[in-house]
Amino acid sequence: MTEPLVQFQDVWRTYTRDKNEVPVLQGLSVEIGKGEFHAFMGPSGSGKSTLLNLVAGLDQPTKGAVLVDGVQLTGFNEAELANWRGKHVGFIFQLFNLIAVLTAFENVELPLLLTSMKRKERRERVKRALSIVGLEDRVEHYPRQLSGGQEQRVAIARALVADPSLLLADEPTGDLDSDSAKEVLELLQELQREQGKTILMVTHDLRAAAAASRVHYLEKGTLQPQVPASYAAILAEARGEKAHAQGAGR
């Protein structure tokens, strides 16, 4: 594996509900190398979203350490975390989270308005990001004038515009039809291959997971040694490979 960008070191995350402790992650240890595309699967409540929140510094482990590019985020205050996220992390959401009254250009520009970047450089960055996702001819379109797949590509451009090293995708194809989902997944693969982006994706969709170079399976907060055999068969079929559980596991 390449040099690790993300490291989970014996990570536990427990929440307290009605005075009861509810374990969500239990001793998670995994590394994601720079420029790799990893997918995390598992039933609802298995800890997938918690994993993304920990990587982004939106949550803190109860025990253990999460490092991103060698930096442990635990000691950062809220302002430092926000500044770090703005520089290093791009978010891609299931529901796009575009602002309806803003054009594609303005939606993509939003993260840069929180920086001291000059207007000329902002415009150049936005145009480049929209070009990367193939929407340079849609800069003045509003979300209502775009298809679902185009909206998600605008959202991906927004995630890219600050040139982060890490992209976190939360069910990025969950609200798309099959053709649009395929286009978005091919774009993510291209970003990994050609832009060197490291991508962590959580998904329930086996076809989406098949786009990743590695697939992990979480169950009750524990990383399993391999995906279930039934999952492995579908993953292998989607990749055009011979089905075998071990090859699709960790």
C-alpha cells in the first residue's frame, strides 16, 4: 500500500443515551493510502457515518486515534478544525446540498468565500473545478435547471474547488438513477486516477462500492475480515471479475 493518508488506530466511539452507553465503533484499525479509493459498507447503525465524521474532525473518538496525513485532530479547537477542513477535506453528500437560488458557479464558489483568496483566483478555481466535472457549459444554470447527475457533479466540483487531498462521499449515488450514478462513479474513479485524490465513500449500494479499489464491511462497529460471500459475488460481477470473497474483502 502507498503511504497512508488516513489512519484509524484502535478507535472506539461510544455514545450515551438515557444513561446507557451505546458502542458504535469498537477497536477499528485501518489505513487508507494516499490516492486510494476505499468504500465502506454495512447495515444501518454499523458505524459508517461515524467513521466519516471522525475523519473530518466533526466527531472525536472515545478512545484511540484518528490521523490524517500524520496529524491527530483531537487537540484542535473548533476554529482550527474548521480551518483544517476547509483546506484538506471535500464533502460529497447524497442530497447534493446545493443552494437553489445560486447558480452552479456560485454554489461551487461558496467554500472559497470563507478564505482570503482574491476574486480572480476564485473565479479561475471555480471554472477549473466545473471543467473537471464536465460542466463548463452550465456555469450560469440554477440547480432546478440541472439533472440529478449534473447537480451531483456540481456538488463534486464544490468539493474539489479548494483542491483538498481527501474526498469524503456519503451515499453519493443514493438519490440518482442508474445512468447518472454510473457517470458520478466514473468521475470519482477519474479523480482518483488522474487527480490523485484519496476517496472514502460510505454506501449501501454494491454497484457503487464496486467502483472503489478496496471495499470494507462494518458490522456492529467492527471491521470484518472480508465482505459477506453474497456481497463479494455481486461486487465481482460488477467489476467483471470471478467471484471470490477474499479478494473483495479488506
